[in-house]
Amino acid sequence: MRHLRCPVCHDGFVMAAGSLRCDHGHHFDVARQGYVNLLTARAPAGADTPEMVAARAELLAEGHFDYLTEALLDTATQVGPGPDPGQGLVVDVGAGTGHYLAAVLTGLPDHHGLALDVSKAAARRAAQAHPRAGAAVCDVWRGLPVADACADLVLDVFAPRNAAEFRRVLRPDGALLVVTPSPDHLGELVTTLGLIGVDPDKDRRLDATFGQLFRLERETPYEHALSLRPDAAARFVAMGPSSWHTDQTELATKVANLPQPITTTSAVTVRVYRPLS
């Protein structure tokens, strides 16, 4: 809580009667599930629905992204600065269920974590992801409700990227870990089921997003073969942007007609950025 800031006046908070309150009288109730909603306006369109969050949680529980979890854990323990005593903070922007944040915290026992997501359904789960993690609902494009230069690590895994806010909340010696899908990520599913593919211009856009505020320290590609049951393949669709544009009856028919098991390749890139001075 000490790293959170009021989204209205940017003051710090104290806890009082189940709410976070600042000196200017703004207050935000802590939900019974343990997260706090710091949105000051209507949630933007496109926030993950409970169904999308549930699909992601089930796929993560089945181990399909264990390879990425291990890669993030290894990278975070290599690049993260040592925390000041009791102050180490990992901020996960677009944290979803909090799965990756929880994994990183297991490898950084002197840190605590803050999961940020625009979806209340995601924040409910993230609030329970790890005993050293808290969760808040916010919109990355309206600014992060986090103090300046307080984070040792910022994680961005398949999530929106606000470079200016990432730079603001990172310590000068901190690190930003960004995970993006490669152009051929889940290519077999994308082609066969007619899903939304990865923008082939993503790398150029990443350079434009971060080039003024960060230097790229390393980038590592990862590929992992997946063998999916039809229900798992359907969950891959349900958790991503294609879920907004896919007729579920038509999708079920296409999935049922696929050869079983359904094979595809998960391909991602993990990048490490450092703030420019």
C-alpha cells in the first residue's frame, strides 16, 4: 500500500475502515476479495471479462505456459537490482491472474508485488495470487497509481505498454521486462480457425514506443510446442482478442473438426529494457 498513490491528487494512502484514504479526502474501498478499484471513470471497453480470465487461469493451471513462467523467473532473478531493506517492489502491469508476478516473487523473497489490471475479474484473482502481492484496478493509459521511482522491476506480459509511466515508476537502476508474441505465435491455430494474428510490424512499434526512454539490454526468443485437447484450444481463443470477434458456435464446430491432439507452437520474445538517464 505504501507505494500506491491516489489517482486523483497523487497523495499517498492510509488504510481506514476498509478503505484507502488520502489527505485530500479521496477514498477507495477495498473489495472483500482483497483488491482496490482505483479507476476514476468508467472502465474502458475491452477489459477482460470473467470468462476470459477463467480461460487464462485454466490454461496456466494446465501448464501450457510453464516454459514462459520459468523464462521470466530466470530473467527477473538475473536483472533485478537488490532491494533496499524491506522496500523491493515488482509491478506487473496488465497482470491478469497474477500468475507471472507470483512466480517472480517466489524467486525474489525480499520483494513484494503489485498487480495492476483494468479488469476487476483479473484483480479478484491477482489479489490471491501470492501472499506478498496486492492488486489494484487501473487503466494504464490514464496513468499508474504508483509512486515515482519505487519499482525494481516492471513486468509487461502480453499487455498494453505506456513507456512514460513505466519509466516514471522504475528506479534508475531498475529493469523493465516485456513479453510479446512473435508473428508465428499459435500460427497453426490462427490459420486454421481464422483468428486475429500478431501484427508483423510489432517490433518496429516496440522500438518506437521505448526508444526515447529505454535502452534494449537483451532480447531472447522462446518457442514451445503445444499439444492441445479441443477444450484447451477453445480456451486459447477465449482468453485473447479473438474472443470478441468469434462466433462461439462456429468456433466449436471448427475446433471439433481439427485433428486431435491439436498441435501448435507458442512463440514469444522476452525483452529486458533499462531506463535511460
